[in-house]
Amino acid sequence: QGVYAAIFDKNPMEATGYAQCMSDYLNETVHVVEFYRDDKNPPARWTPAGILEIRVAREDALLSLPDETLYKQVDNNNSLVWIPVRACFRYVTIAPWTRIPVITKTLVLNPIISCLAGGRNKLIASKAYDFKNAELANDGLKIRMPETVTDVSLPEIPLYLRSMGYIAVIKVPYSNAGQGVFTITSKSEMDDFMAWAEKNQCYDQFIVQALVGNSSWSSTGKDGTRYYHVGTVPSVKNLTYVADLRMMICASEGGYKPLAIYARRAKSPLSEELECVKDSWSMLGTNLSILKDDGSWGSDTHRLLLMDRKDFNRLGISIDDLIDGFIQTVLAATAIDQMAKRMIKQNSFDADLFQSLNKDPSFINEVMILEGTTVKHD
């Protein structure tokens, strides 16, 4: 018993769009609930039994849940009540495990286990891809990714970067929306990162990856493999930009199907030489999210390339590229899904396996604090 909800912590336009689609499909009221990490009095909470409750006006509750026996009054405020949620769509993206447990009685579309198993955890994602590639070794398929070193402590980072010629990427494994990703193309950029990390470090482990740059200065893997950006079709000024292609897929009874596709380009053109580069992120980073000083989020949409507009042709991609992108997306999604299944054992979160794969005490503590508030259920 309960209502439907969409919970979110960024991009209200997108979150309300999901809620409207749910409402149209279910022919039910869908509550849209903000659930921010730093909110001292959030309008959402979890019961010990794993049921999500949201705080709403009593008059709104009556419209979607007439049974007042399910209400819980908010302190001495008779106009506000807590009501149970039977199912919710999660668009909580910033460290969502700090607000949502892994095992819940409320049905959560986009569950937290998908984040911990690789969707929001680059460290375990790398291991999930390795496991999947081992499984596919005899099938002619492979998830392609830059050479990756996981479980790297902060003091070890200069050692790895020196061995890679100071051309690499450093990632905070649990960040998203372009945060916590640092492209390194010189010792000075590494020094800037180390200074930042000493002030802002909240986790114990990092990832160091080979850098995908220009064909003349990308990282070279131990096996001699070198990935580099082809870039967009050159402009009239002969400038080319780094761009990524994002393919969304959906599951069906017949398997995965492509659902939507778009691309994003970097802010600055790709340079052929590194000597003149002072900010490598501006020419290599494609993420559109902007974290504002007040903690809210914006989006640099002028760098967005939509498939139904002529700008999409600047990517210069072919049907073969689209097929390849679809296959890579399916393989990556399948690898993370398989890892998620491994972490759920007898309808409980396998904390032992999780801690074995993710040797980061700070992150483990962050996840397990909330796990102590839930119980196993049938």
C-alpha cells in the first residue's frame, strides 16, 4: 500500500518529466520529492522495514492515498503527514547510497545496487568489465577501455603518473556529473591535483587510467595499445573537438534495444601539441553539468549535439559506429548487471564481497551506515 513518487537531487526538469511519464502510464498521482544530501530535514525517510515515506500536505495525501490510517502526523503539525511509498523512481545521483539503502521493501526503479556495482562506482565497474572480458575471451567480443589501475592511494599517484610520463587521468571512483575527474598532461597539472586532493580528499582510493588524447600525445598501454580521439569533422577554421557518443538502451523480452542517442563536445578544440595547453580538461572533458557556488546544478547545453539536428553530422559517425556503440553499451550494462547480481545473496546485500572488491574504508563506512537501518525481508 502507498503512493508513487519520483525522488531526485538535481535537474528538476528531468525529474518532473519522469514523474509525468509515470503518471500518464499508471494513471495515478506521482509525487515529486527533493532528496538532497545536505538537507537536515529532508521530505523523505526510510523505516526500519525498508519502506520509503514522504512528507506531504494532508490535502495532497488525501488525493492519492485516501486511507488515513496509513498517515503519520509530522510532530504537532496537523497539516503535514508522512505517507508510505509503494514504488518510486530514483533520480538521486550524488552519493545516493547516503540516502537510499540497498535492500528496500519499497520498489525502487534504478536501485542503489546498480550504483555500487559499477553504475556510480568506477572502481568496481573496472573489475566488472575485466570479469566480463574474461567471459567473452573466446567469442570475439570485448569491452574496450583504457588501461586502468585501481585501488590507488593518494601517496602512490605521483609514482604511477611519473611512470606514465605525466599523461593520464585520475578519478575519484564514486563521483559523477563530471566531478572528480582530472586529466593530467603535465607535472604541473599533477601538482595541482595533489594540492586539491590534500584539501578535499574524502575517500582513500583512486583510479589512474591511460589518457585518451590526440593521436600524437595519448597514453600508450603496456601492450602497445593507444586510444586517441578522432574528433569532430573539422570546422571552417580547421578546428576539431573531442566528442562522446551516449547511447541509451532499454531491456525488453526480446533483449536490449536502442532507445535514444546524443553526443556532447568539449569546450575547447583539441590541440595537436601539448606545449601550449594550460587546461587539458577544457579540451578533453565533455560533461555538461555545472556545479554552482550555491550547490545547485546547471547545464552547458550549447555543447549538446542532438541526433535530430544538423549539428549531429559534425560527429562524422557511420552506421558501423552506431552498431559498435550499441554493442559496447550492451556489454557494459550486462557486466554491471552481473556484478549487481553477485552482490545480492539470498535477498541480502553481500557486504563481505563488496568490501573485498572495494578496499576503501571511507567509502565502505559511508555505505554501511545506512545499511544498518534496514532489515532482510521476503
